[in-house]
Amino acid sequence: MIKKILFIFILFIFSNSAKAVVEVDITRGNLDPLPIAVSPLHVESGSTDVKQGDKIIKNVGEKISEVIEVNFKRSGLFNPLKKNSFVQDPDIAHIKPRFEDWRLIKAQALITGKVNVTENKIRVEFRLWDVVASKEMIALAFSTTPNNWRRIAHIISDKVYQRLTGEKGYFDTRIIYVSETGPKTQRFKKLAIMDQDGANVKYLTLGNELVLTPRFNPQNQLVTYLSYFKNLPRVYLLDIETGVQEVVGDFPGMTFAPRFSPDGKKIIMSFAKDGNSDIYTMDIKTRVVEKIKK
Amino acid sequence: MNRSIFLSLVFHTVMIILTAISLPFMMRSPIDLPPIVSVDLIQITDKTSIPFAAKAAKTLEKIKKKEEERVVSEQAPPSEKKKEKPDRIPLPDELNQEKKQIIKKKQNPEEIKDEIRQASEFEKEELFDPNQIAALIDKSKEETAETLKKDNKITQSNVKNSFSSGLTLSQEDALKAQIFGCWSLPLGLPYHKNLLVRIKLKLKPDGTVLRSEILDHARMNQPGQGFYKVLAESALRAIRICQPLRVPPTGYDKWKDLQLNFDANEMLKG
């Protein structure tokens, strides 16, 4: 018994003298944009062309890949590789990429996909591949009306961006702004909205009245802005989805500088009465107005 | 019952003592670093690089003039003689030396210096001694052995490395430099968070990766740690791109298990 215990003790002592693993600290790296290959999305046989207004888009798969590429290029975090250097065909690459070929052109990530367009439906499937590790990172499919193909391209960009950087993408977002046209003496200021890449510009007002300071609701599709109503600056509320527009509150004086609260439930604005301006908040649903500065 | 309690107590105390003795941090002796010796490297040229000082030249000229102007007495200076102790008796060796000096002072036309002495053909043959060459070769062997011994000694430059890792400073730097070039940091990492990814590698003798393992694997799937997964993937990608790693050709046992600590914090702090 004692011999056994002694043996265990000896083992215990010798176990401590085990050799340590060699450790190397890597504290530097390069901050170059990640080289990414966006293969044109393969359009399946039997697919129809996409009609967008007067335009007819023939190869929507290639267009989607171009939008994704431009998004990545503009972000500054990715370096989309030139399509001339791609060796593999898009349809085969989507099934199983030859990673050695993609490694040759120094790509670290690869996007492949396929598109199927019918009369009133578009189905886009995409895969993101880790070229270095030779494995799939994400695979998703989206279906919508054919006119929304650009939006699908932005959503794919968002998904890839999030997977590769860990941050949420911003590509599927829109910008609201004041568009100015006409000569210097007679400017037309219209409220306009566009995609973050400058496409799909839509005008929300006619340009009869001056518009200023448009602000998006952080939670939904509401927009608040300042416009003139009966020669007085007033805060407006506009629902982009329905197009309904209304004046916020019926105040005797002028209201201006509107903003949404972070939760999107209230509007904060200035209200001037008898030459004295105060800050008010208004609940969007109940329309209860509160003064926050005495 | 009492015996068993007693035995248990004894063995527990022995166990505690052994643990205390064998704990690695207690065993570690303080690092005895040799004192730092600062060395200035100077390039030796034929001409001095010190700029010509005009003031110094003027003062030198003044001193020369003064020396010329100084009145020198025609009287010869008294001859210097060695002061000898009266009771000093010269030793026999000293006497011999004195005699030799006297002989040299004499004009001796037969005396030829060793360097310029010309040897006849017969003499040259006599001078060639193969044993001497053998001795020289042996000597050179001894010298190389000495230098090898010297190289094996721990020098100041690689003291830190020999303690922390099995690689020398230059070997570690070569490996670091290789991975620095391959590691593309994901941009958009959060500040002030733990951005350390530890990857354990099992290497082949040629430096290719046999197996890689992320040590904090559990952290990848924790909520709010999405960035960690991206960072770990980028580190793994860097290792794969860098393959085969620049490892030393010898000492495979030392570096076959390698741990790379990718720390993005220092990079972000700039």
C-alpha cells in the first residue's frame, strides 16, 4: 500500500517537470482590404429577363454581382478582384469551387450564387466561401418580386459584411435628403429618398414649399421634417410606406428643428410663441405635448 | 481508526509539502541577467573626421612661436643617471642582460634580422616541416571547437527567448515577420475588449501545420462575442496562408508544439 502511494508521489513530482509549449506573440498584422472574389451569379436556364419600368435587364445575375462589388469597394474594407482573372465558371463555382484556382488569384473569400427569374418572382441563392480554409461560411436564398433585385444585392452585401467583419452591414439602407434644382434666384427644394449607393431616387414632395431638416425614425419608416404651411414653418410627419403626410400639432406659433427620440416613440422640436422658443416633446401615438424647458 | 486518521494526516502533510516544493512558480529562480554593456560602433578611416578647428590652429601657432622665442641656454643639461641604491648588489641575471646590451650596441655587420633573412634552397627544404602543418591543422580544429563552445553559451541577446520559448530571438523574429505579413486584421473590432486569440499548433518538421486548435473555443459562441469568431478565423486564415512556417531546421522537438498568441489590442491602440 505504502509502495503504491510512494509511486504516485514520484509520478506527481515528475509530472511537474513537463516541457512548456513554445509561445510566440503576434501583435501586428496588416490592415489591407480583404481580397474578395464576387463571381457573377449564374442565371438558370428558363429564366426570363427582368423588366424594370422601360428598361429590360437581361443578365440580372451579373448586375447583382456588380452591385455587391461596388458596395464592397466603397466600404473600404474589401478589395473586390477583377472578373478577368476568374478561372472557374460561375455555375460550377457555385456547386463546388476549385479553391486552388481562387487561391492563385489571392482571393481570401468568394461569393457565388444562382438566380431564377419567373414572370413575377425572382429567387436568388448565394454562398460565401472561405477560400483559404476551403469551406462554406454562409448560404442563404431570397425570393421577392423581380423589381427588387437591387435590394437583394444589398441584403447579400449586408450578410457577407456581417459574417466577415462581425459588424452589422449598412448596405440595405436609404438616405433621405433635400434635393435642390433650378436657378439661384428660384430654387426648388424637394424632399427625396435614395438607396445608400445613390440608386432609386424618389421625390417625396412637389417642391412648392421649402423643406428642411428631414430626419428618419430609427425604428420604422416615418420621417419628420420642416416645411412651410400657411407661411409658417411647421414640423411634418411623413410615412414613406403609405405616403401619408401630416402637420404635427396645431400650434399657434411656428415649430421647427424636429428629431425623433432614440426609441422612435416621440418627436422633440422647438416651438416659438411670442418671440420665445421652448423645447417640446410629443408622443406620436397619443399626441400629448410636454414642455421640457421652463 | 486512529491509525488510519494518523496515516491520512501524515500523507496529507507530505502531499502539501510536495506540492509547495514542486509548484513551478516557486521553483523558478530569479533571472540572473548579465550587466548591460553599451558599445559605440566607430568606423575607422585613414583620415580623421574631426572638423578642422581654426581656433585650435591659432593657439598651436602661438605656442610654437613662444617656444621659438624662448631663450635656450647653451649649457648642456646634466646627464641623467639611474639612482642606484648603494647597498644594491646586481644579480647574476641582470649582469648577463647588461652584457648582451653592450654587445648589441656594437656595430655588428653579421647581424641580420629574422624577417629579411634570405634562405638558400637547401635551407628552405630544411624549413619545410610537415609536422608543423599537422600541428597547425590541429590548432585550427581546437579554435573552431572553442568558437562552437562559445556559441553554445547564453548571450545577452537571447536570454529572454531561451527562457520564454525554445526559439532564439532571430528565429522568433523570422516567424513573427512571416505571420505579420499574412494576418489581415478584420476592421471594425471593438476597442477595450479582450482581443487575444490563442492558437495551438502541431507542426511537421518542414513547418506545415498538422493540426490547429483555438484554445478559447467556447468564447466563439458566447453572446456579444461575435467579433471574436471573426478574429479567430482571421488568425487561422493567416496561419494557413503562411504555410509552411519559417521554423528553424533543427530542434524539432522544441517547436513541434507551438502556441501563437494573436493580440489585436496593441494594433488598435496604435
